[in-house]
Amino acid sequence: MKKIIKPLTILVLPFFLLSSAKGEDLKKVAQTGLQFLKVDMLASAAAMGGAFTMAGKGANAMFYNPAGMSTTESGFDLVTSNTSWIADINYIAAGIARSFGNLGTVGVSFVTSDYGDIQGTRLDASTAAGYVETDIGNVNSQAIGISYARILTDKFRVGGQVKFTSQALGANLMPEGETKNNEVSGLAYDFGTIFYPGFKSLAFGMSIRNFSPQYKYEEEAFELPLTFNIGTSVNLFDFVNGPSNSALLIAVDAVHPRDYSERVHVGAEYLFADLLAVRAGYKTNYDEEALSMGFGVKYAVGGIGLRIDYSYSQLGAFDGVSRITIGGSF
């Protein structure tokens, strides 16, 4: 037991000290837009409390740390996921990564949203209600990215992503009779690294996500939810004689968001016989998000490695959030 407690303490303690030192800072809320870019899109990541800077591999990594895409061993690795968010909002994410050996790995990712039908209104003092209904609003958000990752040495990997982001909040009928489309779009950038110091499976990494210029609908400009993550992970079975083809992965992320004070994400994954994964995670310093859990199944059929993941996350006063992710490699 002491063999496990010592590396686990070294892994987790610095991140909680960072969180405690910064936790009393002013919460910089309502300073960014395109909030869908902050939502965990994958079931495996959400189940581990978003501690995925070092846990994300293959196509999954494009949504958290593009350097992790360099772990793609087969020719292709793909993933698709559905998130049943609050207020009947659904997010759909998909990605595919292609390994070119020593030349690196290239990937394409896509995220879209379904906000449902939103009824538009317009002020009209001649009516009893003071307004009249207009058209059903077409509200949507998207992000389409192209990624590249490469293994530079046996200890260091890098990756980056360029993504086109957009959001449309529908059209307004102006007093002059003109129709104004409330839309913004632009390029955003992600960057990440992974470092293996050579001590068993211990690994460190960092990622910068959603770096971009300012966006503007009308008068006041805003920025995307820029996030800086430092993460670490280790397989605790490296320190004990664990079951064959099994692992107990512990991952911790220290998160510095543009629009809030510092946070810590902690996640664990127990992989049994390289077949069944059970996951749990926790997020600190959130108003609603906290505990999450889930599971996954891996299975090979005709040379194709299939995986299915599910997660459930608490969301305070709201209903819990479910995610389903399906992936494969060939």
C-alpha cells in the first residue's frame, strides 16, 4: 500500500496546493463567448472529471491535448460522441486521426450543437402582451479543426490544431425593417505537449486551447474561453504486481481558465484485461459540476478495434448529463 500512496501523493498534492493558493481570486465570469467549447465532448473524458490532458489518446486527444494524437498506432483511429446537455441541448462531436509513421499523425475534428427551436419575438406596443412572435430562430454553433502531432524523441511529443469556430444566434428584424443576422466566426488554435521523464509510466503535459482574436456581434467584443492546462498521469500498477493486461490510471489536471479562477480535475480509470474500463472523476471550484463516473468496453472484431464509452455527470440543480461515445481503430 505504501508503494501506491507515495507516488499518488506526489502526483496530486501540488495541484491541490495550486488550487488552494488561487481559489480566493476574483472569479472572472461572463468574459468569454462560444461556451460550447468548454463542454466535455467525450464520455471517457467526462467520466474522469475532465482530467484528460494526459489521458487522451488517438482521435480522442484532439479535443483536449493534440499531442496525445501521436499515440495513434493503427492506420486510422476515429471517434464519434453525443452529449445530452441541459435544457434539451445536444452536442455531437466526431474526429478521425491517421498515422503516417515517422512523419506524424494528422487528424480532423468536428463539433456541432442542437439547441432546439427557439421562438423569436419583437416588441410591439399595440398588442396586449407588448410583443409579437416572429420566426423560429436558427441557433447553432460549430467547430471544425485540423490537427497534427508528432513524436520528436522517445520522451517528448507535440501537437497542434487549427479550428474554424462559429456561432449563429438567429436573425432580428430591426426597426428600420431590415433583418440583421447575429453571427460570428473565426479561427482558434490549440497546442499541446507531452513529456515522459523515464520513471515508469509517469508523464507530464500541457495544453493551450481556444487561443484566438476577439469576436464581436455588434458593439462589445469578447474572447473565446482560453484555457491553459497542466496535467500528469501514472499507472499505479507499475508500483505493485497488478493483474495482467490491467491498469489503474490516475490523472490530474490543473486548469487556468480565462473566465474563472483556478480549478483542479482528478480522474481515475481501472482497465481490466484490456477489455472493461471503469472510470470516476471529480472537478473542484465549479458552481454545479462535481462528481462523474462511467464505463467503457473494448473489443476487436475482424481486425477492427471497437470501443464504447458511457458517462454520467452531476450538474447540481440541473438534471445529470449523459454521454455516449463510440470509437474504432483499423
